[in-house]
Amino acid sequence: MHETTHGTAHEKSREQSDEQSRAATGHVPWADRAWAAVLERTGQTAAEVGPRFPLYADPETGTWKTTSRGSWTGGFWAGLLWLRALASGAPQDRSAAAACTRRLAHWIDQDTATRGLIFWYGTGLAAGPGGDSLAAGLRERAARSCLAAYDPERQLVPWGEAFGGPRMLARVDAVPGLVPLLAGLGAEGERAAYGHLTRHLTLSRSERPPRPAWQAGPDDGWTPCAEPAPGWSRTAPWLLLGLADGLHCLADGVNSRAAGALWEAAGGLTEPRLAPAARLTAPPFTPAAPLVPPAQEDQPSGPLDTSAAAIESVALLKLAALARATGRGNEADRLTARARQILHRLCTGHLSARGALTDGCYDAARALAPRHELIWGDFFLAVGLALLTGRMEPFAT
């Protein structure tokens, strides 16, 4: 289902009604409806997959492709189960979430930088608002293992060999999760987190559009990788998410100049996507970057990637919270406005009747699950809705 430039008159009328209701009550009715649908879908998924981990689901039947150990996406399923458990308060939901988190332990010593995704999102809600001490211990063990893998000369945790291919890669999907995971280990961890974040930012932003993957070469050099290709839908969202978490968890560990450089990097990635401040109360603004991007920028008629949009919405809401806390009110309003637009588009244009976020693209180059429900898309949509409606603190996960 592709985006249309203009909604129907009914959709516009309904959005105006929702806006009036939100102003009067503090609620966002369309987001509340979507939140309930996503949690209902989470329950259905749990019943279907049992102890296995969902990866992607057929857009027509809703049937999940599953894995036994979770692959790089296992933490998102655990995180979704914790969102459901915290929302319902049901003991059986909490038990299911805790059991799923414990099943991530296999990955603690695996050689992959995606341990950031696995353990930050798989334990954040559990160890934080969930108060699960076993999850907190799991997260610390994983963080220490990642810190041991940090290469101080290259200034990053290498991509690793767990999924095959060269080990010494820098990939943008190694940034989110790993930055706060490392930063939680004190001064040494903060230094590694900052090095990891800035190494990826420097490499990716050396080209336009940002290049998502680089391979280490001789004499401390780096060679651009062909895959994922520049223009990959999740490049900027992953970087923005890592930046938001870095600005939050490294606030006391970097000087004002370093913090300013991180804000500058965030601005460079967000500015083309945001409406000018003067347009926030004007008729709808069409940004340079679509609300739901194509999976590959140079293939605008190809599949969309709603998972990239969902990730971006969470990153923008986190950045908005930081901007508001540091006196950047206008910037916070602009960031929030785009995040809200993205979430509204996802919920009204791509959320199925059963609560599945469809039109996600796992891997366009290989035509793998090109228009499917993706478990990380469901997770970030749920987190974005929780943030927008005040159900969750911005940096709970």
C-alpha cells in the first residue's frame, strides 16, 4: 500500500476531529486505537510462535516466519512482550516476557555488533520499569562482552563474524542499542560508546547520501561497501536513534564541544525532513523526505519500508524530548510534528485490521520479505505510539 499525496475528505475530517479531541483531553484517539490493535496483535503472535522468535509475517495470511534463537531481531520481540506486560499488568504476560528475555542469553558472547539491538531493546523495559533483576544482569553481561570486543584503534565494536562475511565492518545498524549498552558501564564504557558513535557518523556522513556500510582497509583506512547501498531506507533512522541515545546517555561524559557536534550531526540528518517552524500551524507541509520512504531511495516505485519510518518516529520523539529539556523549544516542536505525521500515516495507511504494520521491507536487493510485517517495525511502531501518548518515558528503552 503506497502513500498518496492527499487523503480523502473523510480522512481529513476524522484527523481534525481527533486533533480537537486531543486538545481537549490530552489523548490522541487514532494513536490509542492503534496502540490497542498492536497489543492485540502481539498476543496473537505470541500464541502462534510459542517459544520461537517471529521475524517477518506474510502480509496476506499474517503467518510468521520464525527463528529458534531470534537472530538479530530477538530483542524486539522481547521488548514487545514487555510493552504488553507493562500495559496489561497480567502475571502471565510478565512471565512470557521474562522467559523471552532469558532466551536471548545465547547471544551474549556471539561476535556481532547487533548485540546492541538484541540486548538493549530486549532488556530495557525489563530491567527498567519491569524491575526484572535477571534481565538487568543479562544486560550487564552482554555490555561487558561488547566492551571487550571494542577496538580502540578503529574506535568501534566491529560488525563481527556471527552472521558471516568480513568481521571488521562499520554498519549503521550496529549503532542503536550498542551506544547506551556500552555507556552504562561507567567511564570506560562511555569512551567506547562515544568512539563507536562518532566513528560511524564520520564514515557514513562522508558521502551524500550517507553510506551505511564500510570495511576496514590497511593503514587505518576504510573502503565503502556496496551493500547495503547508499539510499538504504534505514540508514538515517538508525543513525538518528543512535544519536538520540548518545546525546542522552553521554550528556555528562562529553564536553560542550563534543555535544554540539552530535547535535550538529542530528540536525544535518533531520533538517531536510522537518517543516519550517512557521509552517507548523499552516496547511500540511510536504517535506523533502517522504513520511514512509522507499526501501531504496533510487527506486521510488519499488517497495516501501514502514519499519524505517517507525524507527525514525521514535528517534525524533527522543530528540524532541532532549531538545525541549535543553531550551530548544522550536526544534522540539518541529521534531514532534514530523514524528506525529509519520505515526499517523503508518496507523491510517499501513496498519492492518489485525494490528500488523505491513509494507515493511526486510531486504529489497534480495527481494526478501519486501512488503511484509516485520517484528522490528511492530516494535518501533508500538514504542512510538507509547511515547506520543505518554505511556512511556522517552529513554525507557
